[in-house]
Amino acid sequence: MIRYSDGEGVVRINGLHKDEEKVDIKLPSVAIGVFSRYLYQDIIEKFPSDEVGYLSCANYRSSVYIVKYKDMEITFFMAHVSATRVSDDIEQLRVNGVKTFIIFGNCGVLDKNIPDCSIIIPTLGYREEGVSYHYVEASDTISMNPKYQNEFIEILKEKGFDYTIGYTWTTDAPYRETREKIDYFREKGCVCVEMEGTAIAAVCKRLNLDYFTFYYAGDNLDSVSWEERSISGLTNIEKKKEVTFLAFELAIKIMENNHD
């Protein structure tokens, strides 16, 4: 059992570092986090990118950039896989001024009819990870993406992307996605499974941060045997690169609306 506490955490959050020292910098308020290292590197190479610091823990260090896209500055980082690590990303970056997070990556589909690399927008998540229970009180589910759905769908239609709206199942244990569990969550209305969604929703709810999270469809679990499809990072990479621009277009819409 996870014991929920409404109190404030004792451990101090330091934010970005550079050369082992804390960086006192105010980042652009809208941040994009991508789980794929290939898509992360692609953006850094394509657009003016200023490395302003890094996120780190005992066994990794990952650079954070201010990227210029369509003459607007956006915080850009490689989101880390798993509920625990992406929650740390959010906690650290908010110290340096990020108020809105757009985070996206791959997911497994529970419906074989969902096309490979098409977009999935989760509206509710089943909480099978542990992090969310430290940020909001216990429940089976949490509502997701309360803002920016309409703006994002407009972008998808403009760019001609297929998309699915539905529930997601967030798990801590990808190698324990058993047939019994797949059937159970599919019957509950879940169209996909991933490892961060409900944690992102809970952390942002607790911290009063805006966010939007979405997925591009990868491996298929709705089959007699597991189908990898495009779960490998470089498979269908050109289509995945197009997905990245959806996040940047949404960031632009958000910033333009904030300036109105």
C-alpha cells in the first residue's frame, strides 16, 4: 500500500545544473519533452538550440535546450522513461520557470486497427504506476489532458494525421503486460498502454501546472503474439519526425493564446 500525504516534500529541488553547479536561469514557460533520443537529437540539429544546462541524477545527465522555432523560444528536453523519472523532470524544470509541459512518445496499442505511428490522445488513465499515488489521492483512474485537446486536434487535421481519442493504461512493469491484463484494460476502454501518462497528469495536477501528453502508436498487443511494428526507435523514423512538429505547433498555439 502507498500512503498518501498532503504535506510538502522535505527534499529540496535544485533545478538545472551546469558544470556541477546550480543554474540560475528562467526558462521559457512552455516546454516540450520527447522520450525518443533520435527525435531529441533531430530537433537540436535542425533548429537554433542553446544548451542552457542539464537534468541529472546518479547515473545520467541530459541536456536542456532553448530552441527557437518560428521566432519563438521553447524549452526542449529529453523526457525520461518511466513515471518516476519523468516526474523528476517536471519537478526540476518547474523550478526554472516552466509552467506548461507538452510530453510525447511511443505507446503500445490494445486495438490492432489503430494505424502504426498514428496519434493517440488520452482522456483518462488507469493508474498502475506508483508515482501518481504520492501526488493525488488513491483512485483507479485520473482524468487526463483537461486543456489543449481542441487546439491539438486542429493541428492534426491541418497536417492530415490519423488520431484516436481514448483511455490509456499506465504501467510500471512493461514485461508484465499479461494477456489477462490486456483483456481487462481493453474491456475498460483503454486503447493503449505506456509508462508515464497518469504520473504526468497527477504531478501536474498537484503542482498546478498545465500539460498535454500524447502518443504515437507503436507495438501491437492486440494479436495472438506480440507485434513489434515501429517500437524500435529508428523504424518509421521519418514519420516519427513529423510527429515531433505536432508538439512544436501546439507550443506555438499555446504561446500565442497566452499573449492575447
